[in-house]
Amino acid sequence: MPTIEIDAIDGSGSFAAYRADPEGTPRGAIVVIQEIFGVNEGIRRKCDHFASLGYVAFAPDLFWRLEPGIDLDPDVEAEFKQALDWMGKFDQDKGVADIEATIRAARDASGGKVGVTGYCLGGRLAFMTAARTDSDASVGYYAVGVDGLLGEKHAIANPLMLHIAGDDGFVPAATQQAMHEGLDDHPKVTLHDYPGEDHGFATEMGKRRSDAAAQLADSRTEAFFAEHIG
């Protein structure tokens, strides 16, 4: 499995990132931010897909400080519970710093702009990344707890797109309303709603995927990156 090692910004060690390279010169880079299940096959497939579109893609192992190489299947109940446990121990601020280190490595590798896209926990981290780093464009899928992050929205300087599952078991209607009230008038932020869809609808594989909504969201993401990354 093609991986690279990236040094943490705080000097505390290094972590692996899955890497997928395009044929020919990259049009830019995409950092794929994991769900709570680690860098599993679904996340690696996201990277491979972006590589097929001409980007060099990286998926950093953000749980490395807890245990390197976590790779869980959300359709297996015991592994789903394990993932929730890891998320409870995860330091999100350090995670964003590790994403920033990955953005730097991706910029070096591509010689161009860098976008980030994240799913679930990664969707939340994509919002934080848009506010705290110099990513050129960011996309979050079914981001959790964004209502508690709206105090950082003034720091979002580059385009951010959020895909909201209308029937999300982890993002209730009141939270979705707060996201719209807080972000609809932000000049850099675009929100898309997917009525009736549940959390995880755009996963590459497994029971959670909802094909039509996934294809619509992904087509919007790809057009967004084509515009802002290259």
C-alpha cells in the first residue's frame, strides 16, 4: 500500500498517509480526511478516485497518536463501537495540525493548490481546516457539531462547501438550522442540503451509501475542486 511519512508540526513524531498518484503532472492535490473508522478501504478508494481525476491525493492517519493504522468497517457493529471509542479520545486540535502538515506535504508533491475533503468527523475537521489553515478549498460531508464552531467562521478565507444530510442521526434539525443561519450569508461558504438522506450517504461502499445523493454530492465536489484547485 503506497504510503508516505509526514513529520508532525509539533515535533512529536511522524505519521503515515496513504498516497495515490495520478498519471502525468498533477493538476493539484487533495487531502482526504478520514471518518472515525481510520484510513479504511473506503477512504483509500476516495484517494484513488481523485488520482484518477488528475490530483495527487493523501489520506493522513489522524488517529496515529492513539494507535497507528486503525482501519475499521462501519458495517460491523463491534468495529463501529470501537470507532466511537477512538473518536472520544481523539484530540481534534492536534488532528487539524496534522492535516496542516499533510497540506504542506501535498503542496510540495503537487507544486500546485491543495484542497481538502472530509467525511463525518472529517467533515467537522474540514470546517476547522478551512478556518485554521491555508487550504485553497475545503469540502465537508455531513459534518458533526458545526453549530459549536460558528465562532471561527470569520477566519474562513477560502471557499468551503458543506454537504448536509437532511435526516442525519448525528446532526439534528436544530443543528442544521443553526448552520444555515450562521453560514448562508458567508461569502466563502456554500451549503447543500440532501433531504431524507442519512449520515454517511456518500461513503464509497457498504450499507450507508445512498447512490443518487452520493453521485450528486460528489459531482458538486469535483466541480468545486476543478474551479478552485485546478
